[in-house]
Amino acid sequence: MLIGYFTEQPYAGFSGEEALRVQPDDHPFRRPGDTVLLFSNKFFDPVVGARLYAERIREGQLAEEVGFDALMTNEHHNGAFCMQPRCNIASTALAVATKTIKIMQLGNPLPLWDNPVQLAEEIGMLDMISQGRLISGIVRGGGAEQLANDVNPVRNRARFVEAHDLLIKTWTTPGPFRWDGEEYQIRVVNPWALPLQKPHPRIFVPGVASLETVIFAAQQGYPYVCLGTSVDDTLAIKGLYAEEAARQGYEAGTEHLGYVMRCHVADTEEQALAGAREFQWMQGEFTGVGHPVWTAPTGYSSWEARQKRNAMHARASRPLEEVIESGSILCGTPKTVIPRIRRFLERTRPGSLVLWGNDGKVDHRNSMRCIELLGQEVLPAVRELGRELGLSSPFDLDAPVSLRQRRELEGLAAAAPQL
């Protein structure tokens, strides 16, 4: 199985209580979720930010040293919970700072790009810089991302699908050619920088509540990565993926499912619990309970997805003890965490597991210690569990191409003259 490490790189330079003291009367922090878009950047200190970027790169290097297979990067905008405003920049920094570990993007929000060909160029450049270590994750982007980047939420799904198709054609069809679509019109498609991996880097699709995105991933044969969903929601996603895969004529395996798990490990239970509280503060009390109109703007998603997202946000605001009991956050010493990971793997059977080691105001020293303990004790145990449970890695799939591409290639081969 594939085991990765992730941090959303939160801005750890303040606490909500400090912000309230600065502006006690009308600060958006008083309204849960408003912080995603309206928390003023006057509270950002670039000196602190520069230090945090350097610390996160060092943590990524340590994750490679202790044996992780991949480093996960992502992208968000206008929110203190994530200091990665451009997935490709974060990925490039880690690619240069490391040697062999895979760079796993989860991922580039396609609808935010007005020119997907430029994204194709950037990914090609990054794949070459990383010497073919890139996993190119694609996402729709959260509802708040549409508002932060002035993109019409109603066009989100259509832009996502068409941008994906344009990316694939750009990587696999020699230019120049013209693209005349519903969402994008590109006069000349002929990028010079193309990926090192052929026909292109493997594509992963992560998500939380969008049923349509699960179906899209299954239609393409791309691995779907659940972002911290509950066991029940993960099993429902797995079932939906398997149903669509069967309709497409193949059987979905463990290599088609991934999971991002919030997991803070420390030397003592007390220290680990303190780290878990930072997940709850940053993802729950501070930004996790998003304003519903911003989290899912009109037209952004189906009614079913909106209802599921609202239910998940309600669960995120539960007391920490309940969240830990549900398994949505794991914390403890390696000895206590490993059995909990085992129970999760036995029930859900993902071929990719990304351990999300810190959040909120967890400092660099505790983050490094968490990575050390994960590498020394948790990773060997999880690898053994993966072998015992027969959890195949997504890299066990025959090729990185989509199911549709594979069928097109098979059709071309069948139609070719037999020599």
C-alpha cells in the first residue's frame, strides 16, 4: 500500500483568542466559518509565515528520511487554515528539497484555471523537476474557493470536466491544435514543457461529499481519496465507486480507494490529546463549520451533496471526545494508535493511506517528533497490516491512463493494419 504524509500548513502564528482581543466587537471570528473568507489578513505576519514555510519543508524532508512513500500538497485561498495558495509551488519546493519521495497533489482546483493549458505546462515542468515523482491530483475546489477567485459556482462542474479533458489531450496529443469547448476556447494548444512520465503523471481525485465526483473518478478509473470522512461515509463512497466501476466493466479494488487520516502521535497520551485539540480548533471551531452559503454556493453542487456536506459540518462541531471516539481524529502513542488504524483498515480497505500529522498551533518540535514516531513505529506496523489485509497500492494498476483513454488506445490498436 501507499503511505503518505500531509499537513495543510496552517498559519500557526496566532490564536482566535488573541484575534478577539485585538478587535473584540465585530471580528468575524465571532461567527463560525466566516474566517474562511473574512478573517482579515492584517493578522498575518510574513516573518512568521517565512519561518513556517521553512519548518514545513524540513518536516517534509524528515518524512522522506523515516520512510513515507509520498508527501501530499493541496491548495486553498483566503483562509488561515491553509498556507498553500498554489499547489504547484508547494509541490515544487518539496520536489527540490527531497530526492525519492513521491509528490502527491490533492490537488489542483481545475475550475479556478482560466487557461488549463498553462496548468498542463506547470505540471509538466514540475514532473520533470521531480524526476517523474509527481502524482497529479485534481479537485473541483471548495465553494469558498469559487468566491475567493471570482469563479461562477454554477459552472464549477462543467469547468472541472472540460479542464480535465483538455489536460489529457494536451499531454497526449502533439500540437499545435485548437480547442473550442463550452467553457474554454484556446486558439493554439502547443506547450513545450510536457511531463516526464508517459503518457502523463498518474491522476488521483480526492473529495468529501460530492457523489458526482466519486462517479466521475470511477468512470475514469482514477483512485478516489476520501478526505477525513467517517467510516460510514467512507464505506458509502466505496460502494458508490464500486457500482459505477461495475457499470464501466471493471472491478474496483483497494488500489482505487485512498484515505486521508488525521493522526497525531506523541510520547504520551496527554501530549497527543493536546495535538488533537488543535485539529478540532482549526478544522472545527475556527474554520471547519463554514458559512453554508459560502461552503456550498447556489449551483455549486447537487442537493444530495449539499445535504451530506451540511451533515458532515455538523459532525465536525461535536465535542473532541466524540470526534475521537468516532475515529475521525486519531491520537495517542504509537502503541494505542496502531490498533485503531488496524480497525479502520479492516473495515474500509484503502490502498492509499495519508497520515495528516499536525494542524492548528502544533509547533515544529512536536510536528517533528510526531513524524519520527510515525516512521519508527507506526509505518512498519501499517505496512505489515497492508500485506496481511492484501491492500494493493494504486501503483499496482497497469497504467496511469484513464479508463476512457485505455479503451481508445485498444480501439486504435484493433483498427491498425496487421503486419
